[in-house]
Amino acid sequence: MACAVVTSAVLMAAAAGCGTQPPPGAGGAHRGPARAVVTATFRLPGILGLATGGGEAWVTTGNAVLRVDPRTDRASQVLADPGASLTGLAFGAGNLWVEDAAGLLRVDPVTGRIMARIGVHASLLSFGEGALWALTYIGGGSLVRIDPATNAVRAFPLPAGKTWDLAAGAGAVWISVAMPPSVGLLRVDPATGRVVARISGDHLFGQVAVGDGAVWASDGAAVARISPRTDRVTATAPLLSPLPASGPSPILNGSGLLAAAPGVVWVTRAGNAHHASVLRIDPRTGRSPGQVCGLAASRRRLPRPAPRCGW
């Protein structure tokens, strides 16, 4: 999966504001944002990775890690290394996990101190089910588990096929894979690393996210909701209709990027490489009420948002 340099990060939040409490009379129940607006745009030099955690957003720019405070909309440098190649990142166990050309870095998000250098090449980081998960290389390789208690690395072989993305949560690690003539998701037991289910279906080879009691997958043309209880597709929401007759896959244009949180799923829709829009999907119905924001298209992963925010 190509990861293009992104020139801006856009914060979308409910009209009531990012991180606000439910309105009076809601009984404390979170319903998800009714609509979204762009509240801030950050133009930074070459964003390569984006993640959320600890109430803030985190960005890599190749040789630095930046913290973005959603309360002030200000970015500050956490870690700088002119000789590094910092790309993807994830937040988990109170730390940042950052991809570097030499391996993985475990970084204290407060001080920026490198707490550990883990000698494994890994891509597509996802923290969940008590560990950090990654693939040894994009498009294939093994599934890697890093234990946050010891930094120990364990690799699990995967069936032959082309992998695209993974997400950890809902009791498993979910990996999108193409194994001709079919495409689908692999469900991996986080305790044993074994593939315990293979879910076939349209629109499953692409981005993967876990949230609001479901697994979400998109190939850029549609979004599929998968039940982790039954391992079956329970709803499909179209993104592009009709599909482009020629040209690259919609996901290469930035369509189908996913982020899920309680009460809301965000997904991008891009019919070409020049413009994308963001849709909100109701996780109960698997349907989208329509476009909530227009963005410049880019080919990267959306991070998991806070319940009322999307980055």
C-alpha cells in the first residue's frame, strides 16, 4: 500500500465541539456527532504518519514526531532526529510506537525519550488486544506481535497472498488479504497467532478498522460491516456508483480510508486523485446520511478518532 506524503491534517468535529459532553437530556449516552465541520487545518512539512492517543494527535514528518493539541490547535515537536526515517506510528500502553528505517522506536510521549529500539522491520502498526501488531512488510510477510511489557517480538506466518491493511480489536487481529481467486479478511487469534477464520466477500480487500462492536473494511468502492460474533458481512454501504470504468483502484485515489469510534465511522470517498469527501456512517445501520466535508485527496490511513473527533 502506497503511503503518500500528506501536506495537511484536517480535524473534523461535531458542531458542538471536540470532546464536548452529551447535551442535557441525553442521559449521558453518546450518540455520535450529528454533523461535522472543519475546525482546523494544519499545514506541516510532509506528514507521513498520523495517530491519536492520550487525548492528542501525533504526526511524523520523516525526521521528527509532533504533538498536536486539539484544545489549542498547536503543534509542538516531541522528537527530532535528522538522520531518522520516521513514518507510521501508533499509540498504545501509554507510549508512541514509531516506524523507523532501522526498526521500531518506543517513545515516551511526554518527554520524547526513546525508551526502546526494537530491531524488527514492521509496517501498518495497530495497537489492540494488549499488544502492538504489524506486518513485516507491506503486501505480505509475517504478522508481528510486540509485547508492551517486555518489548519481545514474536512473528506468526500468514497464508500466501497479498496483504493490504490490518486492525486489532474485537477479540482478534483482522488482516485484509487477496488470495486469488478470492479476497477477504483473515481473523487471527491474538493469543496463538493462528488464522481462525477467513471471511470472503466483495469490498473487503483494502482498509480495515475496528469500532462500535464491528469490523469495517473498504476497497474504496464500498464499506462493509462485519460482525465479530458471526464473522459475516452484515451491511454494505456504497461509496462510488457507478464504479470508474478505467484507471486506478479507487483506494489508490484515497477512497475508503476508515476510522471508527463509538457512535460513528468516518470514511473517505474519492472518485479521482484530486478531490475527496468524508462521509459519516451510522454503525447501527451501516448507512451514510451523506457527505460531511470535502478534502484534498491523499492515500494514507485515517487514525482511530476520539468519540467526537476525526483526524
